[in-house]
Amino acid sequence: MRRFALSIGAVIVTLFVISCTTNKGDFTLVNRADEPIARASVTICGQKIELVNIQPGESASGSYDVKSDSHYTITLEFQSGKIMREEVGYVTNGMDFQHEITVTSSTIEITDSNVN
């Protein structure tokens, strides 16, 4: 009986430690549009990442803590003043993520490649 109690205790401690760890998410925003992105705002898991001055053919990166299930809310302002807003992708607590977000003149798309 004592061995069983110790096993249950070890499982509970292990689950507690796992639940307290924070997973990481990384993304790269790639500008495939015909004009520069003056400002990009990426919000995920309650965190807002601001990126500026991304020229056509270039990219910028950001990272965040995966604290909950969430999706990306992306707001872009191009140099011309054109604004795009899109909700894309999905992350879930307990995993690490690495995404590529591709921006064209008319779309915002995400490539999902979770790493854990």
C-alpha cells in the first residue's frame, strides 16, 4: 500500500511540474506584398508584439509565451495607409510553436509547424 501511495504522489508532483511550465511560440512575418509594411501588430495569448518597417521580400520575427489556447490577431498598416486585419492560426497550451505568417497585398496566411 505504501508503494502505491508513493507512486500516486510521484505522478501528482510530475503533473504539477508539467502544468507549471511555460511553452514558447515563435513566428516570422514575411512581407510578400508589393509595398512596405509600416506597422504590424500581432496579438496572441494576451500578448501584443509590434513590428515596424518590413520591406517587400524581408521578414521580422517575434516570440511569446503560450499561456492558453489562442489564435493570432494580425493588424497591418502598409506604407500607403492601407490596413489589413485577420485572425489566423491556432495554438494550444502545453506545446511549443513555430509559425511563418505570409503577407501578400490581399491575404495573410499562416504555415503551422508546431515543434513539440
